[in-house]
Amino acid sequence: MDNKYLIDVPPPTISGKLHIGHIYSYAQMDFYARYALLSGKELVYPFCYDNNGLPTEKLAEKHGVTDPETIKILSDGYSFMYSDLFTAMQMALTYDRYSTFESKAIQLAQKSFEDLVDKGLAYKAQTEFWFCPEMKISVSQSELDEEGRFERSGVKAILKKGEGWFIDINNHLPRIRGAIDKIIWHPEKFKHRLHRWLDELEYDWSISRDRSYGISIPGEDTMKFDTWFISSLTPQLAWMAHTGKVSLECPIFDARFQAHDIIRTWALYTIIKSLYHNNQIPWTDIYISGHALDPKDQKISKSKGNFISPYNHIEKYGAGGVRYWAAISGMLGNDTKIEISMMNSGKKLINKFKNAERYIRLQIESGKLSGNLDGGLMYKIDDLENRFHSLFSEDRFNDAIIILVDFFWHTICDQWIEKNKIDNVPTLSTIIYAIHRIRRLIAIFLPELQLGQEDEIKSKEL
């Protein structure tokens, strides 16, 4: 849309502190956001959070809070902690902001419901549905694992009969599959995974929950919307945050980023809502991240008891070190172990840049800035940048950063700077220009190396 790059950000659930696994996937999303900025795009990239679901309710219970309004106040307090962490990680989030339980979000959810009812796509029925005996709520088939357990509790779900609200999926599968196929999936294997899951679908989407906390279904005394009912409107929520208008209409976003374990919930339901409301796909591209794993190859999560805080790692290795690990170790859709050695390498890389630029400053102060740019060496920089863009466009951001680091460390530092110390060949002007070119690209991953305005001007003058 014009010169904007619209990102459907995954709103982190207010359930306590964020762990290093969250940072792993959010950092990868930020690489794409900063790449768009480098291309001259204006971002719609909101800070957002989900305070509507069961995890927020359970967190409130731990604090002895049960009143919905007080729960919202509590969750808003936690959101500042999330915001501080994203700031510490140097994410490029824009000032657009929303939560899933704010007044405008509630209005949007109810607009969505009324639209679906009017179109005959949402219906109330006395029927069979899945039920979690521990949580004492109905659940959707999409929230069950292969053994029929409700993923948020690990308890095996049972079938019950009763009254509830549902969204018709089974009668519209060809349309839904067509929308899935119009979206570019990164990696594509997850598109096929979603199609395979739809092959096994038996039940429509159950959207009503018998809970005291959540967004109320119009005309119902105790029923609340399923948390995914509002989460499936994140493109509209993001656009609402950007424009200030509560509307189901919004442009097709450029990108959605999310983990692979919620494809059949968040991704599928967002596709369905966009199709049903606006007859369009929600985004042109969807990027699927993997999970961060502990040393025993287990997914990091609070429920597994292997929570790893990101704060100590940021304090010890800096945001650059943590982001470097997420870049080097990560490939879209793949789970990966925490690699402390990679974080340390990222910290060393930033120090190496500082040392190289310290040498350059000393030479400039000594009056040794001389010589023209070496055309042959600049051709190598042009070729490097072209290879970088080619790799990034293929989602090979890990390989893209590797070629930058290798060239900076082994060619510029080990060869050019060392040779310059002896005979001023390559010229200092050539080295400065080359470092600025590489810094501009590597700052996508390590924002600490972002060129300042003065640096940009100097680079262009050389």
C-alpha cells in the first residue's frame, strides 16, 4: 500500500514474563522490518499485546484478582514490562499500539460477530463439541493435539452436547483452501501442513466460552468469545491502531510472523475472518518461525518449567549478541537450541567494528585520510551487497549475515586494514566507504551498528 510495509505482529500473551524463545522469534520478525526500512518503506509495525485469553485470567488468579476491569489494569501493567524488553532488544516497533481487551477491540469483535451472523456464517446450535474438563470450557478441534489433549492444559478433551456459537468452516472449505493457496508461505511446507489438517477437520469453529472474563457475546448472559475470535482480527486491530477507526475493512498486509504451533488456530482463523469479512487474504506473505530449545532439546515455555529469562543474556551479551544468535542460528520454521557461544560472537563482532573505526579515527586525526576510492575493491563490495540481497530475498538471512561478517572480519580487517598500516593501500577512503556499506546492511541484525545521519553523509561524500 503506497510506500507502507504493513506487519501483522503477533501480540504476546499477557501471562507473566517473556522468555528467550519469544525474543528469538520476535528478533527474526524485526530483521524483515528493518530490511523494509532499508528499502525506504514506512512501517506499520505496532506494539501490541493479548490480554483477553485464559493465560491472562490464570495470571490474575495468581495475583488474587478476579474482577475483569482489575484484570485489565493488571495486564496493562505487565505490558509496560513487555515494551521495555522490546526496547532493550532494539526492535523497530512503531507508535501504533493496541491490546485485545481495550474498548475499540471489543467494539471490533462485536462488529465481526454481527457481520458473520448477518451473512449466515455464525450460528447458534445445540450440538456436540469438545470440552476441557480441567478448564471447564469448550474448545475448538484446532486447539487439540494429535492425542486429543487441550494444548493449554495438557488434559485430554471430551465430547459434550450443549448449546454454543459456531462459525461455519466445513461448508466453505474450497474458498478457504483457495485463500490459503494465494498466500506466499515461508517456508512453503507449512501451507501443506495446514491443508493436511483441514483434511481431518470434523467440527466447525466453536467461538463461545462459559467464562467470567473475556469479551461478551452480544445477547448472551455468560458466554464470552473464544480468545482466537479477537486474535483473528489482528490485521484490523493493527490498522485500527494506525488510523484510529474501528472498522472490519483494512488493506491486505504485507507480512504476518508467527510460530509453527499456531498455524491451525491463529493463521487459519485470521485467513477465515479476512475471507468472510472482506473477501480477501489477510496478508500477501506469512513467515513461520521455529522455537528456541533448551539444552535438552525441549521447547522453552513456562508450562514446561524450563523458563529462561532473556534479561541476563541481554545484560551480558547486549541486544546485539542475542540478535546475532537469532540470525546465525535461525532458519524460518526450524527449532534451534540456545547458543551462548553465538551470543558471545555477536558481542565480539560489535567490538571489532568499534576497534576498526577507532583505527580509522586515529588515522584521520593524524591527517592520513588520502587517496581515491579503489574501483576494483568497490566492485567487490557491490557484488557482496548483491549477494546479500539475493540471500535475504530467499529467507536465508543466516547466510546473508555470515557473508557480511566474513568479509568484514577477514577481508577488511585482516587484509585491508593491516595492509593499510604498512603502505596505505587500500586507501583509508576505500576502507571507510566499505565499512559504511557493510554497517548499513548488518545493522538490520545489529541495530547498535546503525549509521548515524552524520555517518551517512560522510559515506555519500566519499
